Amino acid sequence: MNDERIKVNYKPLWKLLIDQDISKGELRKKTSIAPSTFTKMTNNENVSLDVLVRICCALNCGIDDIVEIER
């Protein structure tokens, strides 16, 4: 395996929020996710699997619906 870092982006999540007419603030309240975690996601930084699962439960979707893996 090479040393390339695998990056994530949350573009699918932001698009899904627009499609479902839900603001980031509303999602944050529904999921009790800290504002700093949303900042990390806005900057395409890694967050815990627990956070992703809470978002998926709130939006009734799968992880592949909210995150993309870039190589």
C-alpha cells in the first residue's frame, strides 16, 4: 500500500440537506453534533463514525449518501 492519504468530502451531505430543505443548524440540533464537528465537515476533515451514523439516522440514508472518498 502506498503513502497516499485517503480524503473524504461531504458534498453529498450538503446536497442532500438542500434536497430535503434542511439547514445545517436543524441537522445539528436533531443529531446533537457539536458546531466544531460541523466545521470539520465543512473543511472535509475526518469525523467519527458515530457522527456519520447519527446523521444517517436523522436523514434516513446510508453513509454513502453523505460522504465521498477521494483517492
